[in-house]
Amino acid sequence: MANKEVTLGIDIGGTNTKIGLVDKTGYCLSETSIETDSEKPFENFLDRVLASVEEITGNLNEGVDIKGVGIGAPNGNYYTGKIEEAPNLHWGEQVPIVEKMKERTNLPVTLTNDANAAALGEMKYGVAKGMKNFVVITLGTGLGSGVVVNGELVYGHDGFAGELGHTTVFIEGGRDLPTGRTGSLEAYVSATGIKRTIFELLAKRIYPSELRDIPYNKLEAKDITIAAQNGDKIALEAFEYTGKILGLKLSDTVAHLSPEAIILFGGLAKAGDLIVEPTKRYMEQYNLNIYRNKVKVLLSNLKGSNTAILGSSALAWTELEKGK
């Protein structure tokens, strides 16, 4: 009996790295997670990744044939195969991860950033299956985006296309970001951004809120979602404000790309209609008439802890299909 064909999906985060084996249907046969620990040398990280691959492969009840490797990482550049100046990774400004992984595995290896990988995951396995023109917005600690036009992921001339989170919302008096920029979308629309909005509203409004007793460093996006579901006025106002800003910027995206859908992905997207409804409402308000009621705002339907692995594995499958 022939071994099952799979790709190896690797999602590198600042804190943890997820690793999994995925077949062509999007079924994750086996997965694991390790600490990224980028304070230690990059070669040490590769050793631990490959040891984890051996472990999860060995735990399977069937043989597998790993056809390729897909890697999603912050500032992962598809063209250069390097992680470039990622602020939460400390291996240096240019990390040649594709070259090093090819040397160690003798397999085809492809790299992109985590938001692009999410877009490929949605197109291959998720709510964007069958779509040719759509945008995925990842709402996590920051805001990332992956743009698909005519069925192809848009990388731009240098590999860094689609950084919607770093477009400007406020020219003067905007919030700071670790990038050194001020007033960028990510500072307002992200898990971190809505938390900052909550504390501004807590200082501005006097009515009661269940969020008043939670210190800043303890507050999480899920706490805000729960409070809003309970009718908390501060939390509801925060979602309204967040949706207004996102809707405004998405109306610009619609004018640029005229996509079929915009898909929200990530931790903050778990708030569901609390974020979708105001975002859609304000996007339509700011849209030109020719775009109104044509663009869907959808939630990702990729479920479970392995969604990031599915995106990275979809990258590998996509590249393998190109080569046929």
C-alpha cells in the first residue's frame, strides 16, 4: 500500500511554532507545538522542528510521503525565502529559512507571511473555496492581510504586498506602534487595539462596566467579547468604534480591488457579529454606490487549533500544483 501524500505545515510565531502533517483534503493527520525561543541560535530552532517532525511522523498508524514544506512566519518573504526584520524574532535581520530547511530536508520549501498563508488556507480548505478575488484580514495581536486576485496571491514586486495593518488611519495624534509608526490601522483594529480602546473609554465614560476591575496586562480580547455579549456598554462601544475604523479602511480596499468577499480570521474575529455587523455597516456607508451590497464580510470557517498549520500546508500544496 502506498504511503499517504502529505505536506508539512509550519507556522512560526513569536512565542510558539505549530507543526503538522496535512493531506490534500485539508485533514491534519498529526500536529504539535514547540516554543519558538528565538533567543537561542536559529540552528537550534531547526533541530527542534525536525525532531518534532520525526516524532509526529513516528506516532502515525500509517506511512506518509512528505511532498513539500510550507512555512508561515512574520515578515516571511516569498521571493527571498527569508524572514526579514521580524520584530518578535531575534535571529537577525535576514534569516535564510528556506535555504536552511532545504539543506536539512531535501524537499521543496516555500515561505510566506502568516496572513498570506491564512488566505491560501481559506482558498484551499475554507470559506473562500471557489473564490478568485478576496481579502483575508487576520485579527490577532496585530492586523495582517492576504490579498487574492484572479485566483493568485498578491506578493507585489518585493514580496511585501498586503500590509493593510500599516496603512494610516490618523495623520496627527494617532496611537504609537512598535514599528515606530503612529496612527496605523493595527493600533486600533486588533486584539491589542481594542484593548487600548477599552481603556480610553473607561477613562472617558462614567457608567459601570465589568471591565473596570481588570488590569491592562490581564485584559484579553475574549474578556471584551464576553462583556459585550452581557450588554456591557463600554465593550459594545469599543466594538462599534473598532468596526467603524475597520469598515472605513475596508471601503478603501474595496475601491482598490473590488473583491467578492472580505474574510475575518483570528482571535478577535471570534467575537462574531459583534465585529462583523459594525464593520459591514460602516464599510457600506463609506463605499461608493457602485460597490454597495456587492462585497461579503465573512468569518473564517477554519476551526480548531491547527488553522495556522492548514494555511502553511496550503502554501506547500499550491506550489506543488504549480510545478505540475
